[in-house]
Amino acid sequence: MPVDAIRRTCLRGWARWNHIVASTAAPRLLLVGYVSYALIGWALLSLPWAQAVPLDPVDTLFIAVSAVSTTGLVTIDPGTSFTFFGELVVISLIQMGGLGYMTIGSFIVLALASRLDRVHSHGTRAAFNLPETVDPAQFVKAVVAFTLVCEAAGAAALWPMFAAAGVEDPLWSAIFHSISAFCTAGFSLNPDSFEGFADHAGVVSVISALSLAGAMGFLIVIDFWRTLTGRARALGFTSKVIWRTTLAFLIVGTTILFVAEPTYQAMAPEDRLMASFFQVMTASTTVGFNTTPIGALAPAIIVAMFFLMVIGASPAGTGGGLKTTSFAALVGLVRSTLKGRDRIRYFKREIPLSRLQTAAAGLTFYAMLLLGATFVLLLAQPTLPFDAVMFEAISAMGTVGLSMGITGDLSGLGKLVVIVLMTAGRVGILTFGIALASHDESRAEEEDNDLVL
């Protein structure tokens, strides 16, 4: 075939692909993108030279989805089950999942064309829920730069501490855990996560700083930078909501665990404070590391962890959950309703109806998906404790990665259910529902406004 004919065929194929992408709704495009990443990762982890021991295909799929979704739930020990190549695949999936499907695609487009096309611009805005005032191209550049700087700094800080602690291959362990922490993935090469570093203030501080930096969201980082450089007079409303809500969760949650968790009472006060803070941080940022066994926590503390994992991190970040801004919008709705206001306000600012609708719809769909998944899990494995199953489902949906110790005991069906939940959590619970929803036919129907609430 002549060269010109081959070139024309390639151009027609590229044009057809662009047309398909452009005609696909952003939520569906995000879902397809993350599923594609997971399937590629599954294929690579299934290669013989990726596995240190023979692994079940369902387990390798579970690990691939957990890595791409930055969840951290594992049915096998990554540190002993994979070779260096396999670990490299896992951390690459975590990096791609943490940065985001549209961020990576948009960054490649920027590198090649110096500007974003309509598809990637719209997709990036949808993936991070960016306001109209933020330029997607500049946002993508800032995200990649901030991510690389934080991960490099984290690895540099962890390396000497791991070396002093006698960790095997401390440099690789530092790089792996730095990326995993910033992307709030919770994957660890240690069989007990960070329980061996429970009293190591340096390691705990670095992991916490990385996790908070990733979970609070890139929007607030950009906003802080604009304020520091004088391009903005003060932080925006969204940034104020994020840092105030995050700080409130950390303070209140740490206080509750410090005072009420029985297994912490025998610790020295400074160790108890560090353990309490770390477990609240790891649940609210959805990073999923732990310095104490989660299954040993008191039932009342498990309920508190439920709440933190459901709310999760902040928008435009690496964490999951319903997001702190959605929680703030719902709190504003409740407060304004109880006070009889005709407008919904939070921090003396009116919240748009569209934001309230998104928050309410997200919470409703979250509850429906959680109840359905818990029902199926209990039906498939009725011998598992209810609280452990509920904890597992919430952890998967929030891409948290904490577990009460039942992940490895799940049946094939149970693992597939959790895989679906992790995928939904990474795409975004409401985005996942929109991507699966059929075409809206409401415009062709007659409206009936006689519903009484």
C-alpha cells in the first residue's frame, strides 16, 4: 500500500476516533477511561514476570482496580506477591489514578499541541468540577508540577528514615510510599501498613503531610498560591470551606479517638495523640494507611470512622468520598431549613441551587448504592459480621482502603462487588450514576407538580 494511502487511512481513523470521543458525554468518557486503565493494568499484572507467586486472575484484577481507583484495599500482600516489575506496574497505576484520566490525557495534548482541544478542556473541567474562572490548561500544568514536587520531596524525606529503620530497599520503598500517600492510595509494601512506625513521629508526619496535600485538592493549592503571590486578595469561598471543614474534622475526630478509644488508653499521651490523629487523617483523606489495627477499634469509634469515610476528601484532589464541599452544602441546607430561611446560606454566602441539587443527588445515590452492595455482600457471605461488611463497602466507595480484616476472605462475587464500588468511588459516585443512566426522556413527558413533601 502506498505511503500516502496509509497516511490518509490513519488520518481518517484519527478523525473518526476524535468524533467518537467528542460525542461521548464526559461522565461516560471518564468511566471508560478508568476502566481501560484498570484492564491494561490487569493484563500487565497477569504476566508471569510480574508475579512473585502464582496469583488468581480475580486477585490481580482486584489489585489493578484498587490501584487505579487509589483505594488501597488488597486481597493479597503486594510486597510479597509481586516482583519489582509488578510493583512498578502498581505504582504506575496509582500515579495515573491519582492524577486522573483526563489530567494525563490533557497533559499529553498540551505537550504536543501547547493548547487543549474542546474535548480535553471539557473533560478536565468535568473530572475536577472546575469553576468557570479556572482555565483547564493552566490547571493541568499546575496539577502535574505540584504532584511531582510533593512526591519528590516526600520520597527524599522518607528515604533516610526508612534506611535508619532497616527497611529493605529504602529508596524504592520511599518512592513507592510517597506516591501512594500523595495519591491517597494506601498501598504499602509493608504487610502491616505503618503499624511498625506507630511511634515514629517523622514517618507519620511525612505521610500525613503528603496525604493532606493530595486530599485537600489542587483548587485550594492554586488559590493559596494566587493569594501568596498577590494575584488574589483573599482565599475563595470554596477554599475557605475546604480548609475549615477539613480542620474541623481533624480536630474533633482526633479528640474523640484520643478520649474514647479503649485500646489507646495504655499508650503514652504523645503516642496516643499521634495514633488518634493518624487514623482520623487516614479516614478523612481516604489515604487508607493505618498505624493501629482497625479491627480492634471500639464499635463507637467505627461509627465515627463511617462518617469520616463517607464524607471523604475535597474536590479536585486525589481523595474520594462525597467531598467536604457537598457536606458543607447539605449542612447549609439543613440549617437554613430549620431557621425558616427562603435562601440557603453557609458562612454567610448563598449556595446556588445547582450545588444543592448535586449534593443531595450524590448523597441519595450513595445511600442506594451502599445499601444494595451491602445486601449483596451479606447475601453472598452471610457469616461475615455486618459491621465489617458495611465498613468494607464504605471504604471501597470512598476509595479509602481501610478494612476490618475481611478483604482477603471475600468470595469471588464479593470481590467483584467491591471492584464495582471502587470504580464508582474513583469516577465519583454521582458521575458513575450519570454515566450508567439512560437518555433523559423527561422532556417528552408531561410534568406533574403535585408532589407534596
